[in-house]
Amino acid sequence: MLAHIAPDAGYWFSDGSHYGRAEIRVARQDTSDAIQNEIISIHDLTWVTMRTDITVCRYHFSWTSLGQGQPRSGSGRGTNVLVKHESGWFIEHEKLTSDG
């Protein structure tokens, strides 16, 4: 997944902000270490803008997983900004917030 994240990307999560691939990798690894069998569903996807070099989308998401052996679930909202570089499309920014 890091291959599709821009080197200087910014990710904003409910528990903090992370900048650059190294910080984002650590944040994602910390999450995957704490959560097992995560299933994420995206719905209500809206493309806010679509141009030849940039696109922005927003969506709702829901998830289920096991955390410390117990079933867990939640939902939230997300926004992504993708920019086209010479080698392809990269996520420049992601913001995820929990609904509860």
C-alpha cells in the first residue's frame, strides 16, 4: 500500500496526524498490530472533483475486527486527495474520522 502513497503525504486520523511514508507506515503498522481480521467497507463514495492531474473523494466507511480477542466495529468518514505524478496516481492526503 505504501507504493501508492506520495513520499510527502499527510494522513490525519482521529488519534493524530502523520506525515511522510515513514510516519504513515508506523501508524498503519501500530493499527494492524492491535487489530486482527479487520474488514473495511466503503460506501456513499462521492467524487468531489476529477481532473487530469488531481482528484478528491469523500466517503463513509464501516469496519469490523477483533481487538484483544473481542469483536469490535465502528464507522466513520473519509476524504482522499490523489495527485497524478509521472509514475502514476498517489495519495497526497487522507483524513479519517470516527463517527463515535
